[in-house]
Amino acid sequence: MSVWHGFLLPATLAAAAATPAFGQTVAPTVGSAGAKQAAAATPDFSSVWRHASLPGFEPPASGPGPITNLSRLNGVSNWDQLVGDYHNPILKPHAAEIVKKQGDIALKWITAPTPANQCWPQPVPYIFWSFGMKMLQEADKVTFLYVDPDHEFRQVRLNQPHPSKVTPSIYGDSVGYYEGDTLVVDTVGVRTERPFAMVDAYGTPYSDALHVVERYRLLSYEDAKEGLDRDTKENRHVPNDINRNYRGKHLQLTFTVEDPGVFTTPWTATITYGRGSGEFAEEVCAENFHEYYYNKDSEVPRADKPDF
């Protein structure tokens, strides 16, 4: 049975797994990053970068890592049945219960709603699952473009602090700086009062204290292989516009998530990107009542003839 998670489900399912909202408070100010600007030349990340992994996060080689899938298929995460490991000690009890409830829906072979399959903007770090990503570097900012599911983008202001009072937003307030060959991005103020407020496909919630730090750097294939191998052990690889024989520079994102409202400790994961065709195909996430996994249409109200 194959479940494609890129399409909308009936609203009744969305209501079954809605995540509770957390109270929003102002995030603390992060100190100025300008002083950290390294003297080395700015690395050139401009390219279309791709990975072909579901759900996407690569657990770290050691230390606390992300929630992984209890449901396995051929030894790796079963994308058709996302059952988050609610036993993971990084989860506080209330968060573990939310992950368990989301997994209980999946165990019934029902696709639990997420921002991706409900066509909602995806917060960090959820959005890192996107198969295709492009970075546009300018003197004062970096723009991230994500191809899945609906061409979302987020911007990072360079060499600036967070404002003293952060206004919560879908992607949060992101500031960054170059540290030698690495781009460091610091994000706070991700809005919690929104549908499908989760950091991963398992429904793991976040609070107004969510703080995500991303580090991007270019690696040789030999250095990137360790991350690629970790990815292969955990994630399902799907057909995608990626050149699996590419042996040039790879891009690795290492990110750390800290949220004392949800997690008992900060945790880290990676995404290791390769290259594809270079094209950034147009995709649209829209309502679709066809259940591809059952090859039938959802039973929604309809009329055989107009009533006017």
C-alpha cells in the first residue's frame, strides 16, 4: 500500500490530529553577529541542491537526535506509515503524548495531516524535508527557495541581531553570518498559533521558545559520504531529480533544535544535499479529493445536477 503525502485529506482527518497551540511569548534578543564575520572569502552556495530522502532528517553520528520512525520497511523508515518514536527521551511527557496520538492515526493506515500534505507553510525545521532547495546569496541577505510542496521561501538577514521584540511569524525571524566556510543561521519567533504547528512529519510540537541554529558548508564527496551513509540507514530514498553518481561538492546542513517547552535537551540532525539537473520545476500544492493510495475519490458532498 502506497500513501502519497502530498495531497489534502478530508477535513475530518485534519481535525483528528490537530496540534494544540502553545502560548506565544517574545523570544530573547540574539547578540549581533557582525563581529563574527570571518575574514575568509564568502563560500558560494548558489546552486539547486537536492536530496531524495523521506522523511528527510539524518540522525547524528552521536548524541541526541530527532524523532525517528517506529514503523520500518526493509530496515528503513516506512514513509507510508509515520509512527514517531514517542519513547525518545528528548520528548517531555506532553510532547510524547502528541507524537503517540499522531502515530496512532498512522497505525490505522490513515495519513495524519501535516503542513506539507495540507498545503500549509512549513516552519523550520520541518521544511528541511523538501527535496529541492536553492540559496540566493546577496550582500545583506540570503534567500532560501524550497520546491516542495509549493515553492516556499524564507529570508535570512546577514550581520544583524534579532529585534528586541520579535513578532512571531510562520518562518520565524532568521539572522545569519559567515563563519569561515560556513553559513550560520539563527531562527527564533516561529509562530505557534497556526494549524499543524510541528517540527517534523511525526507531529512533534514546538513552543514559543523554539530556537533553531543551522550551519551550511560545502564538503567533498568523501567527507559527505558519512552523512549520506547515515541517511541511507534511516530514510527511504524515492525517485527524484538527483544525480546519484555525482562526486563533486556536496552541501551539508547541520541544525540544532532547542525548545525547553517541548524537549528535555537540544538535539541535532543533518541533511546532506547532492546535485540534480539544475532545473527548478514548478509545483503546486492544491486541494485534491482523490485518494491515490486507495485509487478512489473521497466521499465528499456532490450534486448530479446544478440546484439553480
